[in-house]
Amino acid sequence: MNKRRRFLACLTTTALLPLLPVRRPKAAPQTDPENAELIRILLELLPDNPASCRLGDRALRHYRHIGNAEDFPDRLLGSAARTAVRTTDQMRRHLRSLSDADFAAGDTVTLDGWIMARSEAEAIALVSLYRTG
Amino acid sequence: MFADFRELPDQHQVDCDLCIIGGGAAGISIAREFIGTTTKVCVVESAQEYEDATQHLYQGAPQPAAKRARSIEDGVHYGVPAIHSRLRYFGGSTNHWGGYCVPLDPEDLEKHDWIPDSGWPIEWRELSGFYPRAQAVCEIGPYIYDDRLWRRTVDAPYAFDAQYLVNRFYQFSPPTRFADRYGAALKTASNITVLFNANVMNIGLAANAASVDHITLKSLAGKSGRVTARHFVLASGGIENARLLLASNDVASRGVGNSRDLVGRYFMDHLYDSVGSLLVSENPQRLMAQYAEITPESSGHPLAKAGPESDSVMFQAALSPSPAAKKRNSAGAVALFIRGDWSRVDEGVRAVYEAVERDGNSASESYGSYLLDILRNLDTALPAVKNLVQGKSPPHLPVLFAIAEQVPNRDSRITLAGEKDALGMPRARIDWRLSEQDRRTFAQMPDLLAAEFGRLGIGRVHKSPWLDEDALYLYRGDFSRILEPGRHHSGTTKMAHDPARGVVDADCQVFGVSNLSVAGSSVFPTIGSANPTLTIVALALRLADHLKDRLSR
């Protein structure tokens, strides 16, 4: 390759660089230390089977699509959970109370045809976020 | 008595007080009311028993190519050709009805801002008083359609929030085949003649078009005749009533009662389809006890009869959106049946039950109102949902099956086609049109059910893919292509206060024609979600009372 060709190739690459997709390395998301234990309990509670993982991925895509994937941990694992949840059973009851309130308010999300309480969808999305990075 | 038109002389004329065109649920119910009176009644019926040639007089005209995928006349209904969606012989469609009996709801008769052309011209009390008598005609139990029917059969009914869901109860007729059950009484009545093998060709108006002078009859063999009467009742079904009025255009050029171009319009049918499936997280036996078909044992239940259990009247509960929910959703009425083979519970569900029980938890507290239990089931549930989409019914996923109201639509109509039947009558062309509001009527149900099933820990709802707005393109916006019609042809001679809004008045008399009434579901201004036979009979009894009074003057 002569100098002129090498120069043109370099110029083209530089010009296109901002347009190329950037592939970020897979890494666990930043976790508020206060949430870490709650997320560990949540991961323990929710099963790691293909169907629920698939649904969790859909939920995560849904929340990323509407742009608030980073917000819902606070609602799910906010101050109420921090004081009340130490075990999987307590997490189960915590989720139940949230989903009861969602269903009572008609606050539902449809994923793959399944109509779920918003907190349920958020929970499986959160699990997906922490399982897949 | 029974008479055969074919055996009468050609050009024979029958003279009577009351001529009833059609011997189905409405016609037979009215005729029975006159047994033993001084009123001379003639019931005109095409055939005494089923005959192919007579049935094919019902064959509709082909649909335009653009709308041929699914239609009332050319489609397939429950695996049989659509021509059999109504039956043209003595007893009419009661010869194949399923026996579902349920009254309309009071609010079905009201005018609703969100449903165009809604509102009956009669008050609820003017109809409801006839239901108890109609119950007896349909051979069902007392007029009870509320949770008193669960007494002694359901211990702890689910408490759905009445702002969202309400229970709807059905009683099941044996089903009564009206000709078999009531034919003998009509045959032996000295003042009643049932004239078989006589097809009505024309409703002959007097020269001033203000009354009917006679009707013209014809047999398939070509014999002609006529019936004169003081009063005529047209009771030949939702399609045929309109066809006969439109085809009788020798005096009134647009047809009888059609000066406002309303005959045949507002054609409605119930819409049948699944709105989803239910992944049960509760003990399914509890749901089954509440929503399955129940034949009460003879122990003080209102529908129990003395003798063998099978003599009791079977009943079933369904779920409907509350009036408030329909208003919020700007939608029509729906009855939702939970169907499934309950003896074969999903393996995944069973595993969850067993695991919960092993852990020593009480079922009522722990069953899968929790997301955990639901997700554990999805591995087995998802393939089952795929089967459902492909038209197979997975026995372990109860199907949420809906009967939905079609709202009135002026452009959904019966017209006359150029083609003629074997007797030379123009065939009916049925242009069945649904609206976005009808889709919304279905679409409200999965969300209502999901919220209440979720709140009460019953399970989770999977919405049928066809209700997804993104799927609209699959049926090009016309979802009549994918739905099953209920074969409850209605609305084509609707009842109204004002001739500008309907074909018959509140007494079911054709506006402007003093001695012609219409009976049957063609007079329904709206259809609710109720199967129509009980209301057809109730309105027929109401008309019979009115005519008795009128003909005795």
C-alpha cells in the first residue's frame, strides 16, 4: 500500500469512528451497597429456568426501551425493603404486597402476552440485569 | 291442527284473525298463547321436518371478493356450513340451539353515550316481567340469576371487585325443541292451524300501504296461495325478517316498513373467541366449583327438582365487566367462560402444589399468587400457549372464552342480491361489519381479569395474540375474518320510539303499517352479551298479550 492509500484509509477510519457501534465489555452493573444483599436475596428467590430468564430479558428490554431501567431498583428495593427484608420469605412477602398494590391499581405490564403486575415485571427485569450483566 | 299446503287446491286462500309467519321460538310461543281462545290463528311454516331443498332457500348470496374470508353465510360455523346457522323447518333454530338461557341486564336496555344508537324504547320492567313466563316455556328453573344459585354448591366464592368484574349466571334448557315440545298442543288446538310447506313470497300491502292485506304463499312444487288476516306477525328470524320486508316491494317500492332505509341495517351477531388463557396458581378445584357447569343435587337448591339429579336445571356462572368498567373502556358487554379439562392439571402446576405442601405451607396462603410460582410454571406453560395460538386446546391451561356484544353499526346490513332462490325470491346478501369498538369490547377482558385474578392470587392471564394492536395487520383491520359468529342474527328491524331510528315501535308494530308486527331478535336495538332465546320468548309473550288485547276489541 502506498503512502497516499494508507493516508486515505486512515482518514476514512477516523471519519467513520463515531458512527461505529461501541461494544462495551460485559460487567455487573454498579450496585448500591445497601441493595447488594437485597439483590442477592432476590436472585435466590427467583428461579433460573429458561422460560423465566426469557421473560426477564423481555422485561429488561421493555424497561430499557422506556428509558427507566436504572430507576426501578429504588421502588422495588427502597426503604421499605431495606428495613423489612432479610430472608427470601420476607422478600416474597414484600413482592407480594407490591404486586397486590399494582393489581389493585390496574398497574400492569404485558410481556410476551403475560399480563403481570408492574413490580413483578420490574423484579424479573432486575434479576435479568444482574444475571446477564 | 296441522295442514299441508301442498294438499290444498292451487290459489287456496286461508282466512284467519292472526297469521304468524314462522314457527320458531317466537312464532310457537305466540301461537301457544292463543290456544283455546276465540282467535283463529294460522302459523305459516316452510317445512315440518328438515329437508335440504327447503333449507337451501336460506342460502345467502356470495360475498364480494374483498370480504370473503369469513362471513355469516359463506363461512363455517362450528364445523358446519353456514347455511345451517339457522334452520328452516318447524321449531326453527330451537332444533339445534344449545339451551343457554340468560336475561339481558337492565343496563343493556339503557342508552349509553359511548355506544351509538343504543337504548331500547321500553323500560326494564316492561321486559323483565315476562322473563318468568319465558323460563317456563324454555323449561328452566325459577327466575333466579344471582349468587343464590351458589348456595349449597360453592362455599366461598371469590370476591371480585364489583367496580371491575361481576358474575353472570346462566341456566340451561334441556334444550327445549319447541316443535317437539309444543307441536302436539298446537296440533290438537281447534283454533290453530299450522300450515306446512308454505313459503311466504310477499307481504301484500293494501293500496295505501298503511296495512297488510294478505301474504302470498308458494310451495317448492309451484303451488300458490294466500293468507288474509286481521293481524300479521313476522317471526322468521333476524335475516329472513329483513329479507321478506325488503322483497315485498310491489306497493312500497323500498319494501315494507322501509321508507327510512332502515330495514336490514344494524345487523348484529354475538362474537365468540378466546381472549386468552389462565395459568392457575390457586387450587383449580376452587375455581372449577365456582365457574364450571353445575347440576345441583336435590337438597333445597332453587334449581333442584325432585327425582333423579339429571332432572335438575344445570347452571353456570361467567364473568362480565361491570357497568363502570364498560363505561371506562367505552366498550360493550362480554360474558367470559372459564373452560378447561380440570381433571388434567398442568404438571408444572401440580409440582408447585406438591412443593408447597411438602414445605408445610397452607395452600390458601402460599399458592402461586407469588410470581415465583408462576415463573416456575412458564417452562410448561409457554409451549401450551403456543398450542393455543395454533388452534389446539391445551387441556391444562383453562381457556378464557368470551361471548361479546357487537355494538350497533348502521353499515352492517342485510340487502337483497340479484341472485334468486328456487322460488324466485332474491337471496339475502349479508355485509357483516365490525368496528374498532367491538375489538375493544374483547380487549378489555384480559386486563380486567389479570388485575382481579392477580389481586386475589388466582393466577396469571396470557392475552390472546390476536388482541395485540400490533396484530391488526394480520387480518387487515377486519377481525370478522378471525372470529366465530354466534349465529344470533339480530337488529335488522330494530325497535325504537321514532320511525327515524327504527323499523318497529315499542309494541313491535312496524311503523306505518297498522296490522303488522315483528317478533324475534331482529327487533333488538342492542344485544348485550346474553344468548337471545330467553329474551326472544319473553318479547314474544309480551307481544302475544298485546295482540290478545288488540284482537279482542
